[in-house]
Amino acid sequence: MDKIFKNGICVLPGRTVKADVGITGNKITHIGDLNENDAAEVIDCAGLHVLPGLMDTQVHFREPGATHKETLEAGMKAAAAGGITSIFEMPNTNPLTVTPEALAHKLEIAAAGAYTNYAFYFGGTAENAEQLNEWENLSGVCGVKIFMGSSTGSLLTETDDVIEAVLKNGRRVVAVHAEDEAMMRENAKTILKDSNDPAMHPVWRSVDSSVSAVSRLIKLAEKTKRRVHVLHITAAEEMELLRKHKDLVSVEVLANHLTLAAPECYERLGTHAQQNPPIREQHHQDALWAAITDGTVDVLASDHAPHTLEEKAQSYPKSPSGTPGVQTLLSVMLNHVNNRKLTLERLVDMMAYGPQRIHGIMGKGRIASGYDADLTIVDLNKKKTWKHSDIHSICGWTPFDGQTFKGAPVMTVINGQIVMRDGDLTGVMAGEKVRFWETL
């Protein structure tokens, strides 16, 4: 073996036990009580938990088109520093990722700065719907993404006819930003007319608009017999509807929606708490936690969506929606583990097993012999006080500035290489394109 990660508490499929993990090349080859003399390097993990490499399956790294606030390399640096081994990046860049040529360009950029593993969503539109049967299976594609409600960028698929056309073509998972564009457009005529208060954000992008979009989406999924992955659920009413249709849908929630609540977050953070869909009141957050507990939620992500401080300083609603989060995601959630909001095993389920199952990922998502040697090693007792200056993202800020969380990633291992240790990046770029079963 090349490396043994020794004396750690390993979260394995179905059990959490003290065990050593042996790595040869880029694969996990041994699990158990291993002899130190059988490896070239031994890393002592006493007192630490060894997790399968955790994934953030919704990030916006802004390249190409908006590299003044993020690049693929900087975003992957932030991910690796935060204990994330694989990222799935969204298609609302400039140009949009809606052609094979645009995809190839992003893959080329990512390969040159691959601090983590990576894959990209292909944007679904009226113009490319019929080509999705072929294009969704291109190497490096994790699935198809559609926006029922407008957000950053110009990728919008708001009518049922266009959504149905996308769902009728292909087999891969379709991830959906589900807000009703027509309802929000009507809301804006009155709600935003005379208000510069960010606390109006969840009123403008209302619960009703989210419920309407989710309801329409479920009907279209039933009609086309196509599974859909509904992103960043925020409202109790949405979750209740989704809970009844788990045969058709998988469900994602975000760390920010589980951690921040209106109106306090808008009073304290202003536009720095502004994201789409919006952070809502405490009773909605409580419903998200209940859905984690009962198994309705499949995936947890950051929806890392950086903008510069200057852009965020514009008065609402001119200020852009989105917050950075890929680097703080695991820290925030480990604090919730320590506060007994969820177990470490449930966190692994949502950040490793869930993504692997929903996207059909090959060779990742669990500590098992023959799997890729991706590990996230955490110290549940380590405290971290976040500062803007800690953030590797080009935007250079976090909504959690000044907050202390208990539990932190201390090592990120990607394809057998240590890329982060004790909070510092090692400079090793070991990331590769994520592989998927559907594309074989």
C-alpha cells in the first residue's frame, strides 16, 4: 500500500467503526486492522472521523463570463479547503453550457486547475431539447439543469411546453430550480415597487410561487415518466408535496436554509443573506429539518453562488442574489451534528450516498475496496471562527464571518493524494472528471 490512514473512526456503508484504510495508487484497497509496515506512509487519524469523500453537487463557479467574482480553479480550491472532494457546477455561465462546445471549454479550464473532482450540468432549453438524448451523455456531464424561475444568468425554461420537451428527451436526472416565473413577475409589480428592504425577498419570491412550480413539475414528471431532482427546497408546503411523490422526485436542501432564518438574517446581513430561493421563516426551516429526519431529503449542497462585495452593496432589489458557501458547507453542518440536529451518518448519506445514487456516479461516494480513494477526514471537536480572509473564493467573503462552529475538516484526500491538511492546501491538484454509469 502507498498510504494507511490509521486509527480513525470510519463511516462505512451501514456501520461506523474504528478501522484503518489502505490506499494503493488512486484506489481504496484495504479496510480493517492494518500493519503499519505494509505501507510507504502512515497517517495517524486517532480521534478523527474518516468519511467517504463528500460532494457538493450544486455550485456556481462563474467561469467563463464572470471571473471577477469566481473561477473554476478558485472555486475548487475553496471546496478542497472545506473538505469537499467533488463538485458539480451549474450551466448558467456566459456562454451558457448548452452546447458540446461550451461544455468542452469548461472541461478544459477545469482540468488545468483540478483541486477537486468535477462534473458539469448541461443546461436544458427549448432550442436543444431534442439533442439532449445525445448531449446529456457526453463525458463530464452530471445531468441536465433547468430554471423554471429566473436567477443569475439568462438560462430560463419557464413554460410547461418547454419543460416537457426537456423531460421527454434523455434518461439522466434532470435537476430543477422550481420557482414560478410568471407569479414572481406579478409579485414584483407591487412588492418591489417602493421597497429597498432585503426582507421583502421571501415575499417577492413567495412560498406560493415555489409550490406552484413544484406542483407543475410533478405533473410533468408523471406525464413524461422522467425522474427529477428538485433543488434547494425552502418551504414547508413544498416539502409536504414532495414527500408524497418520492417515487418521482429526489430532494435537495441547502446549509444556509437550515442555518439562517428570516427576518433576523436580513436584519443582520442585509443583501448578504439574499439568495434564490430565499431564506424563509423559522417554521419553514423546522420543516426542512423534519424532512431530513424522516428521509424525504436526499442531498445536501451549498449552492455556492458568489458575487463581489461591491455588487452586494447595491440597494435591494438591484443587488444580485447568491452567497458563497462551498468552503463553509461542511463546517456549518458539522456544527449541526454537534448540536444533535442530525447524525454524522445522515450527513454522509446526503453528501456521499445520495449524490452517488441519484447521479449514478462510478467509483465514488463510499469507503469500500475498489472505490476511488476520496476521503474527507474531520475533527468533531475542533472549533473554527470564520473570517472573510479565510475564504479562497475570489469574492472574498462569507455570511458566517465572525461565527464559531464546532467540527471541522482537517484533511481532504482526492484520488489517493492529500490536497488539504490541517486547513492548508498542499498545492496538489489530483482532481479528475467524475464518471457516470449512464454514460457508458
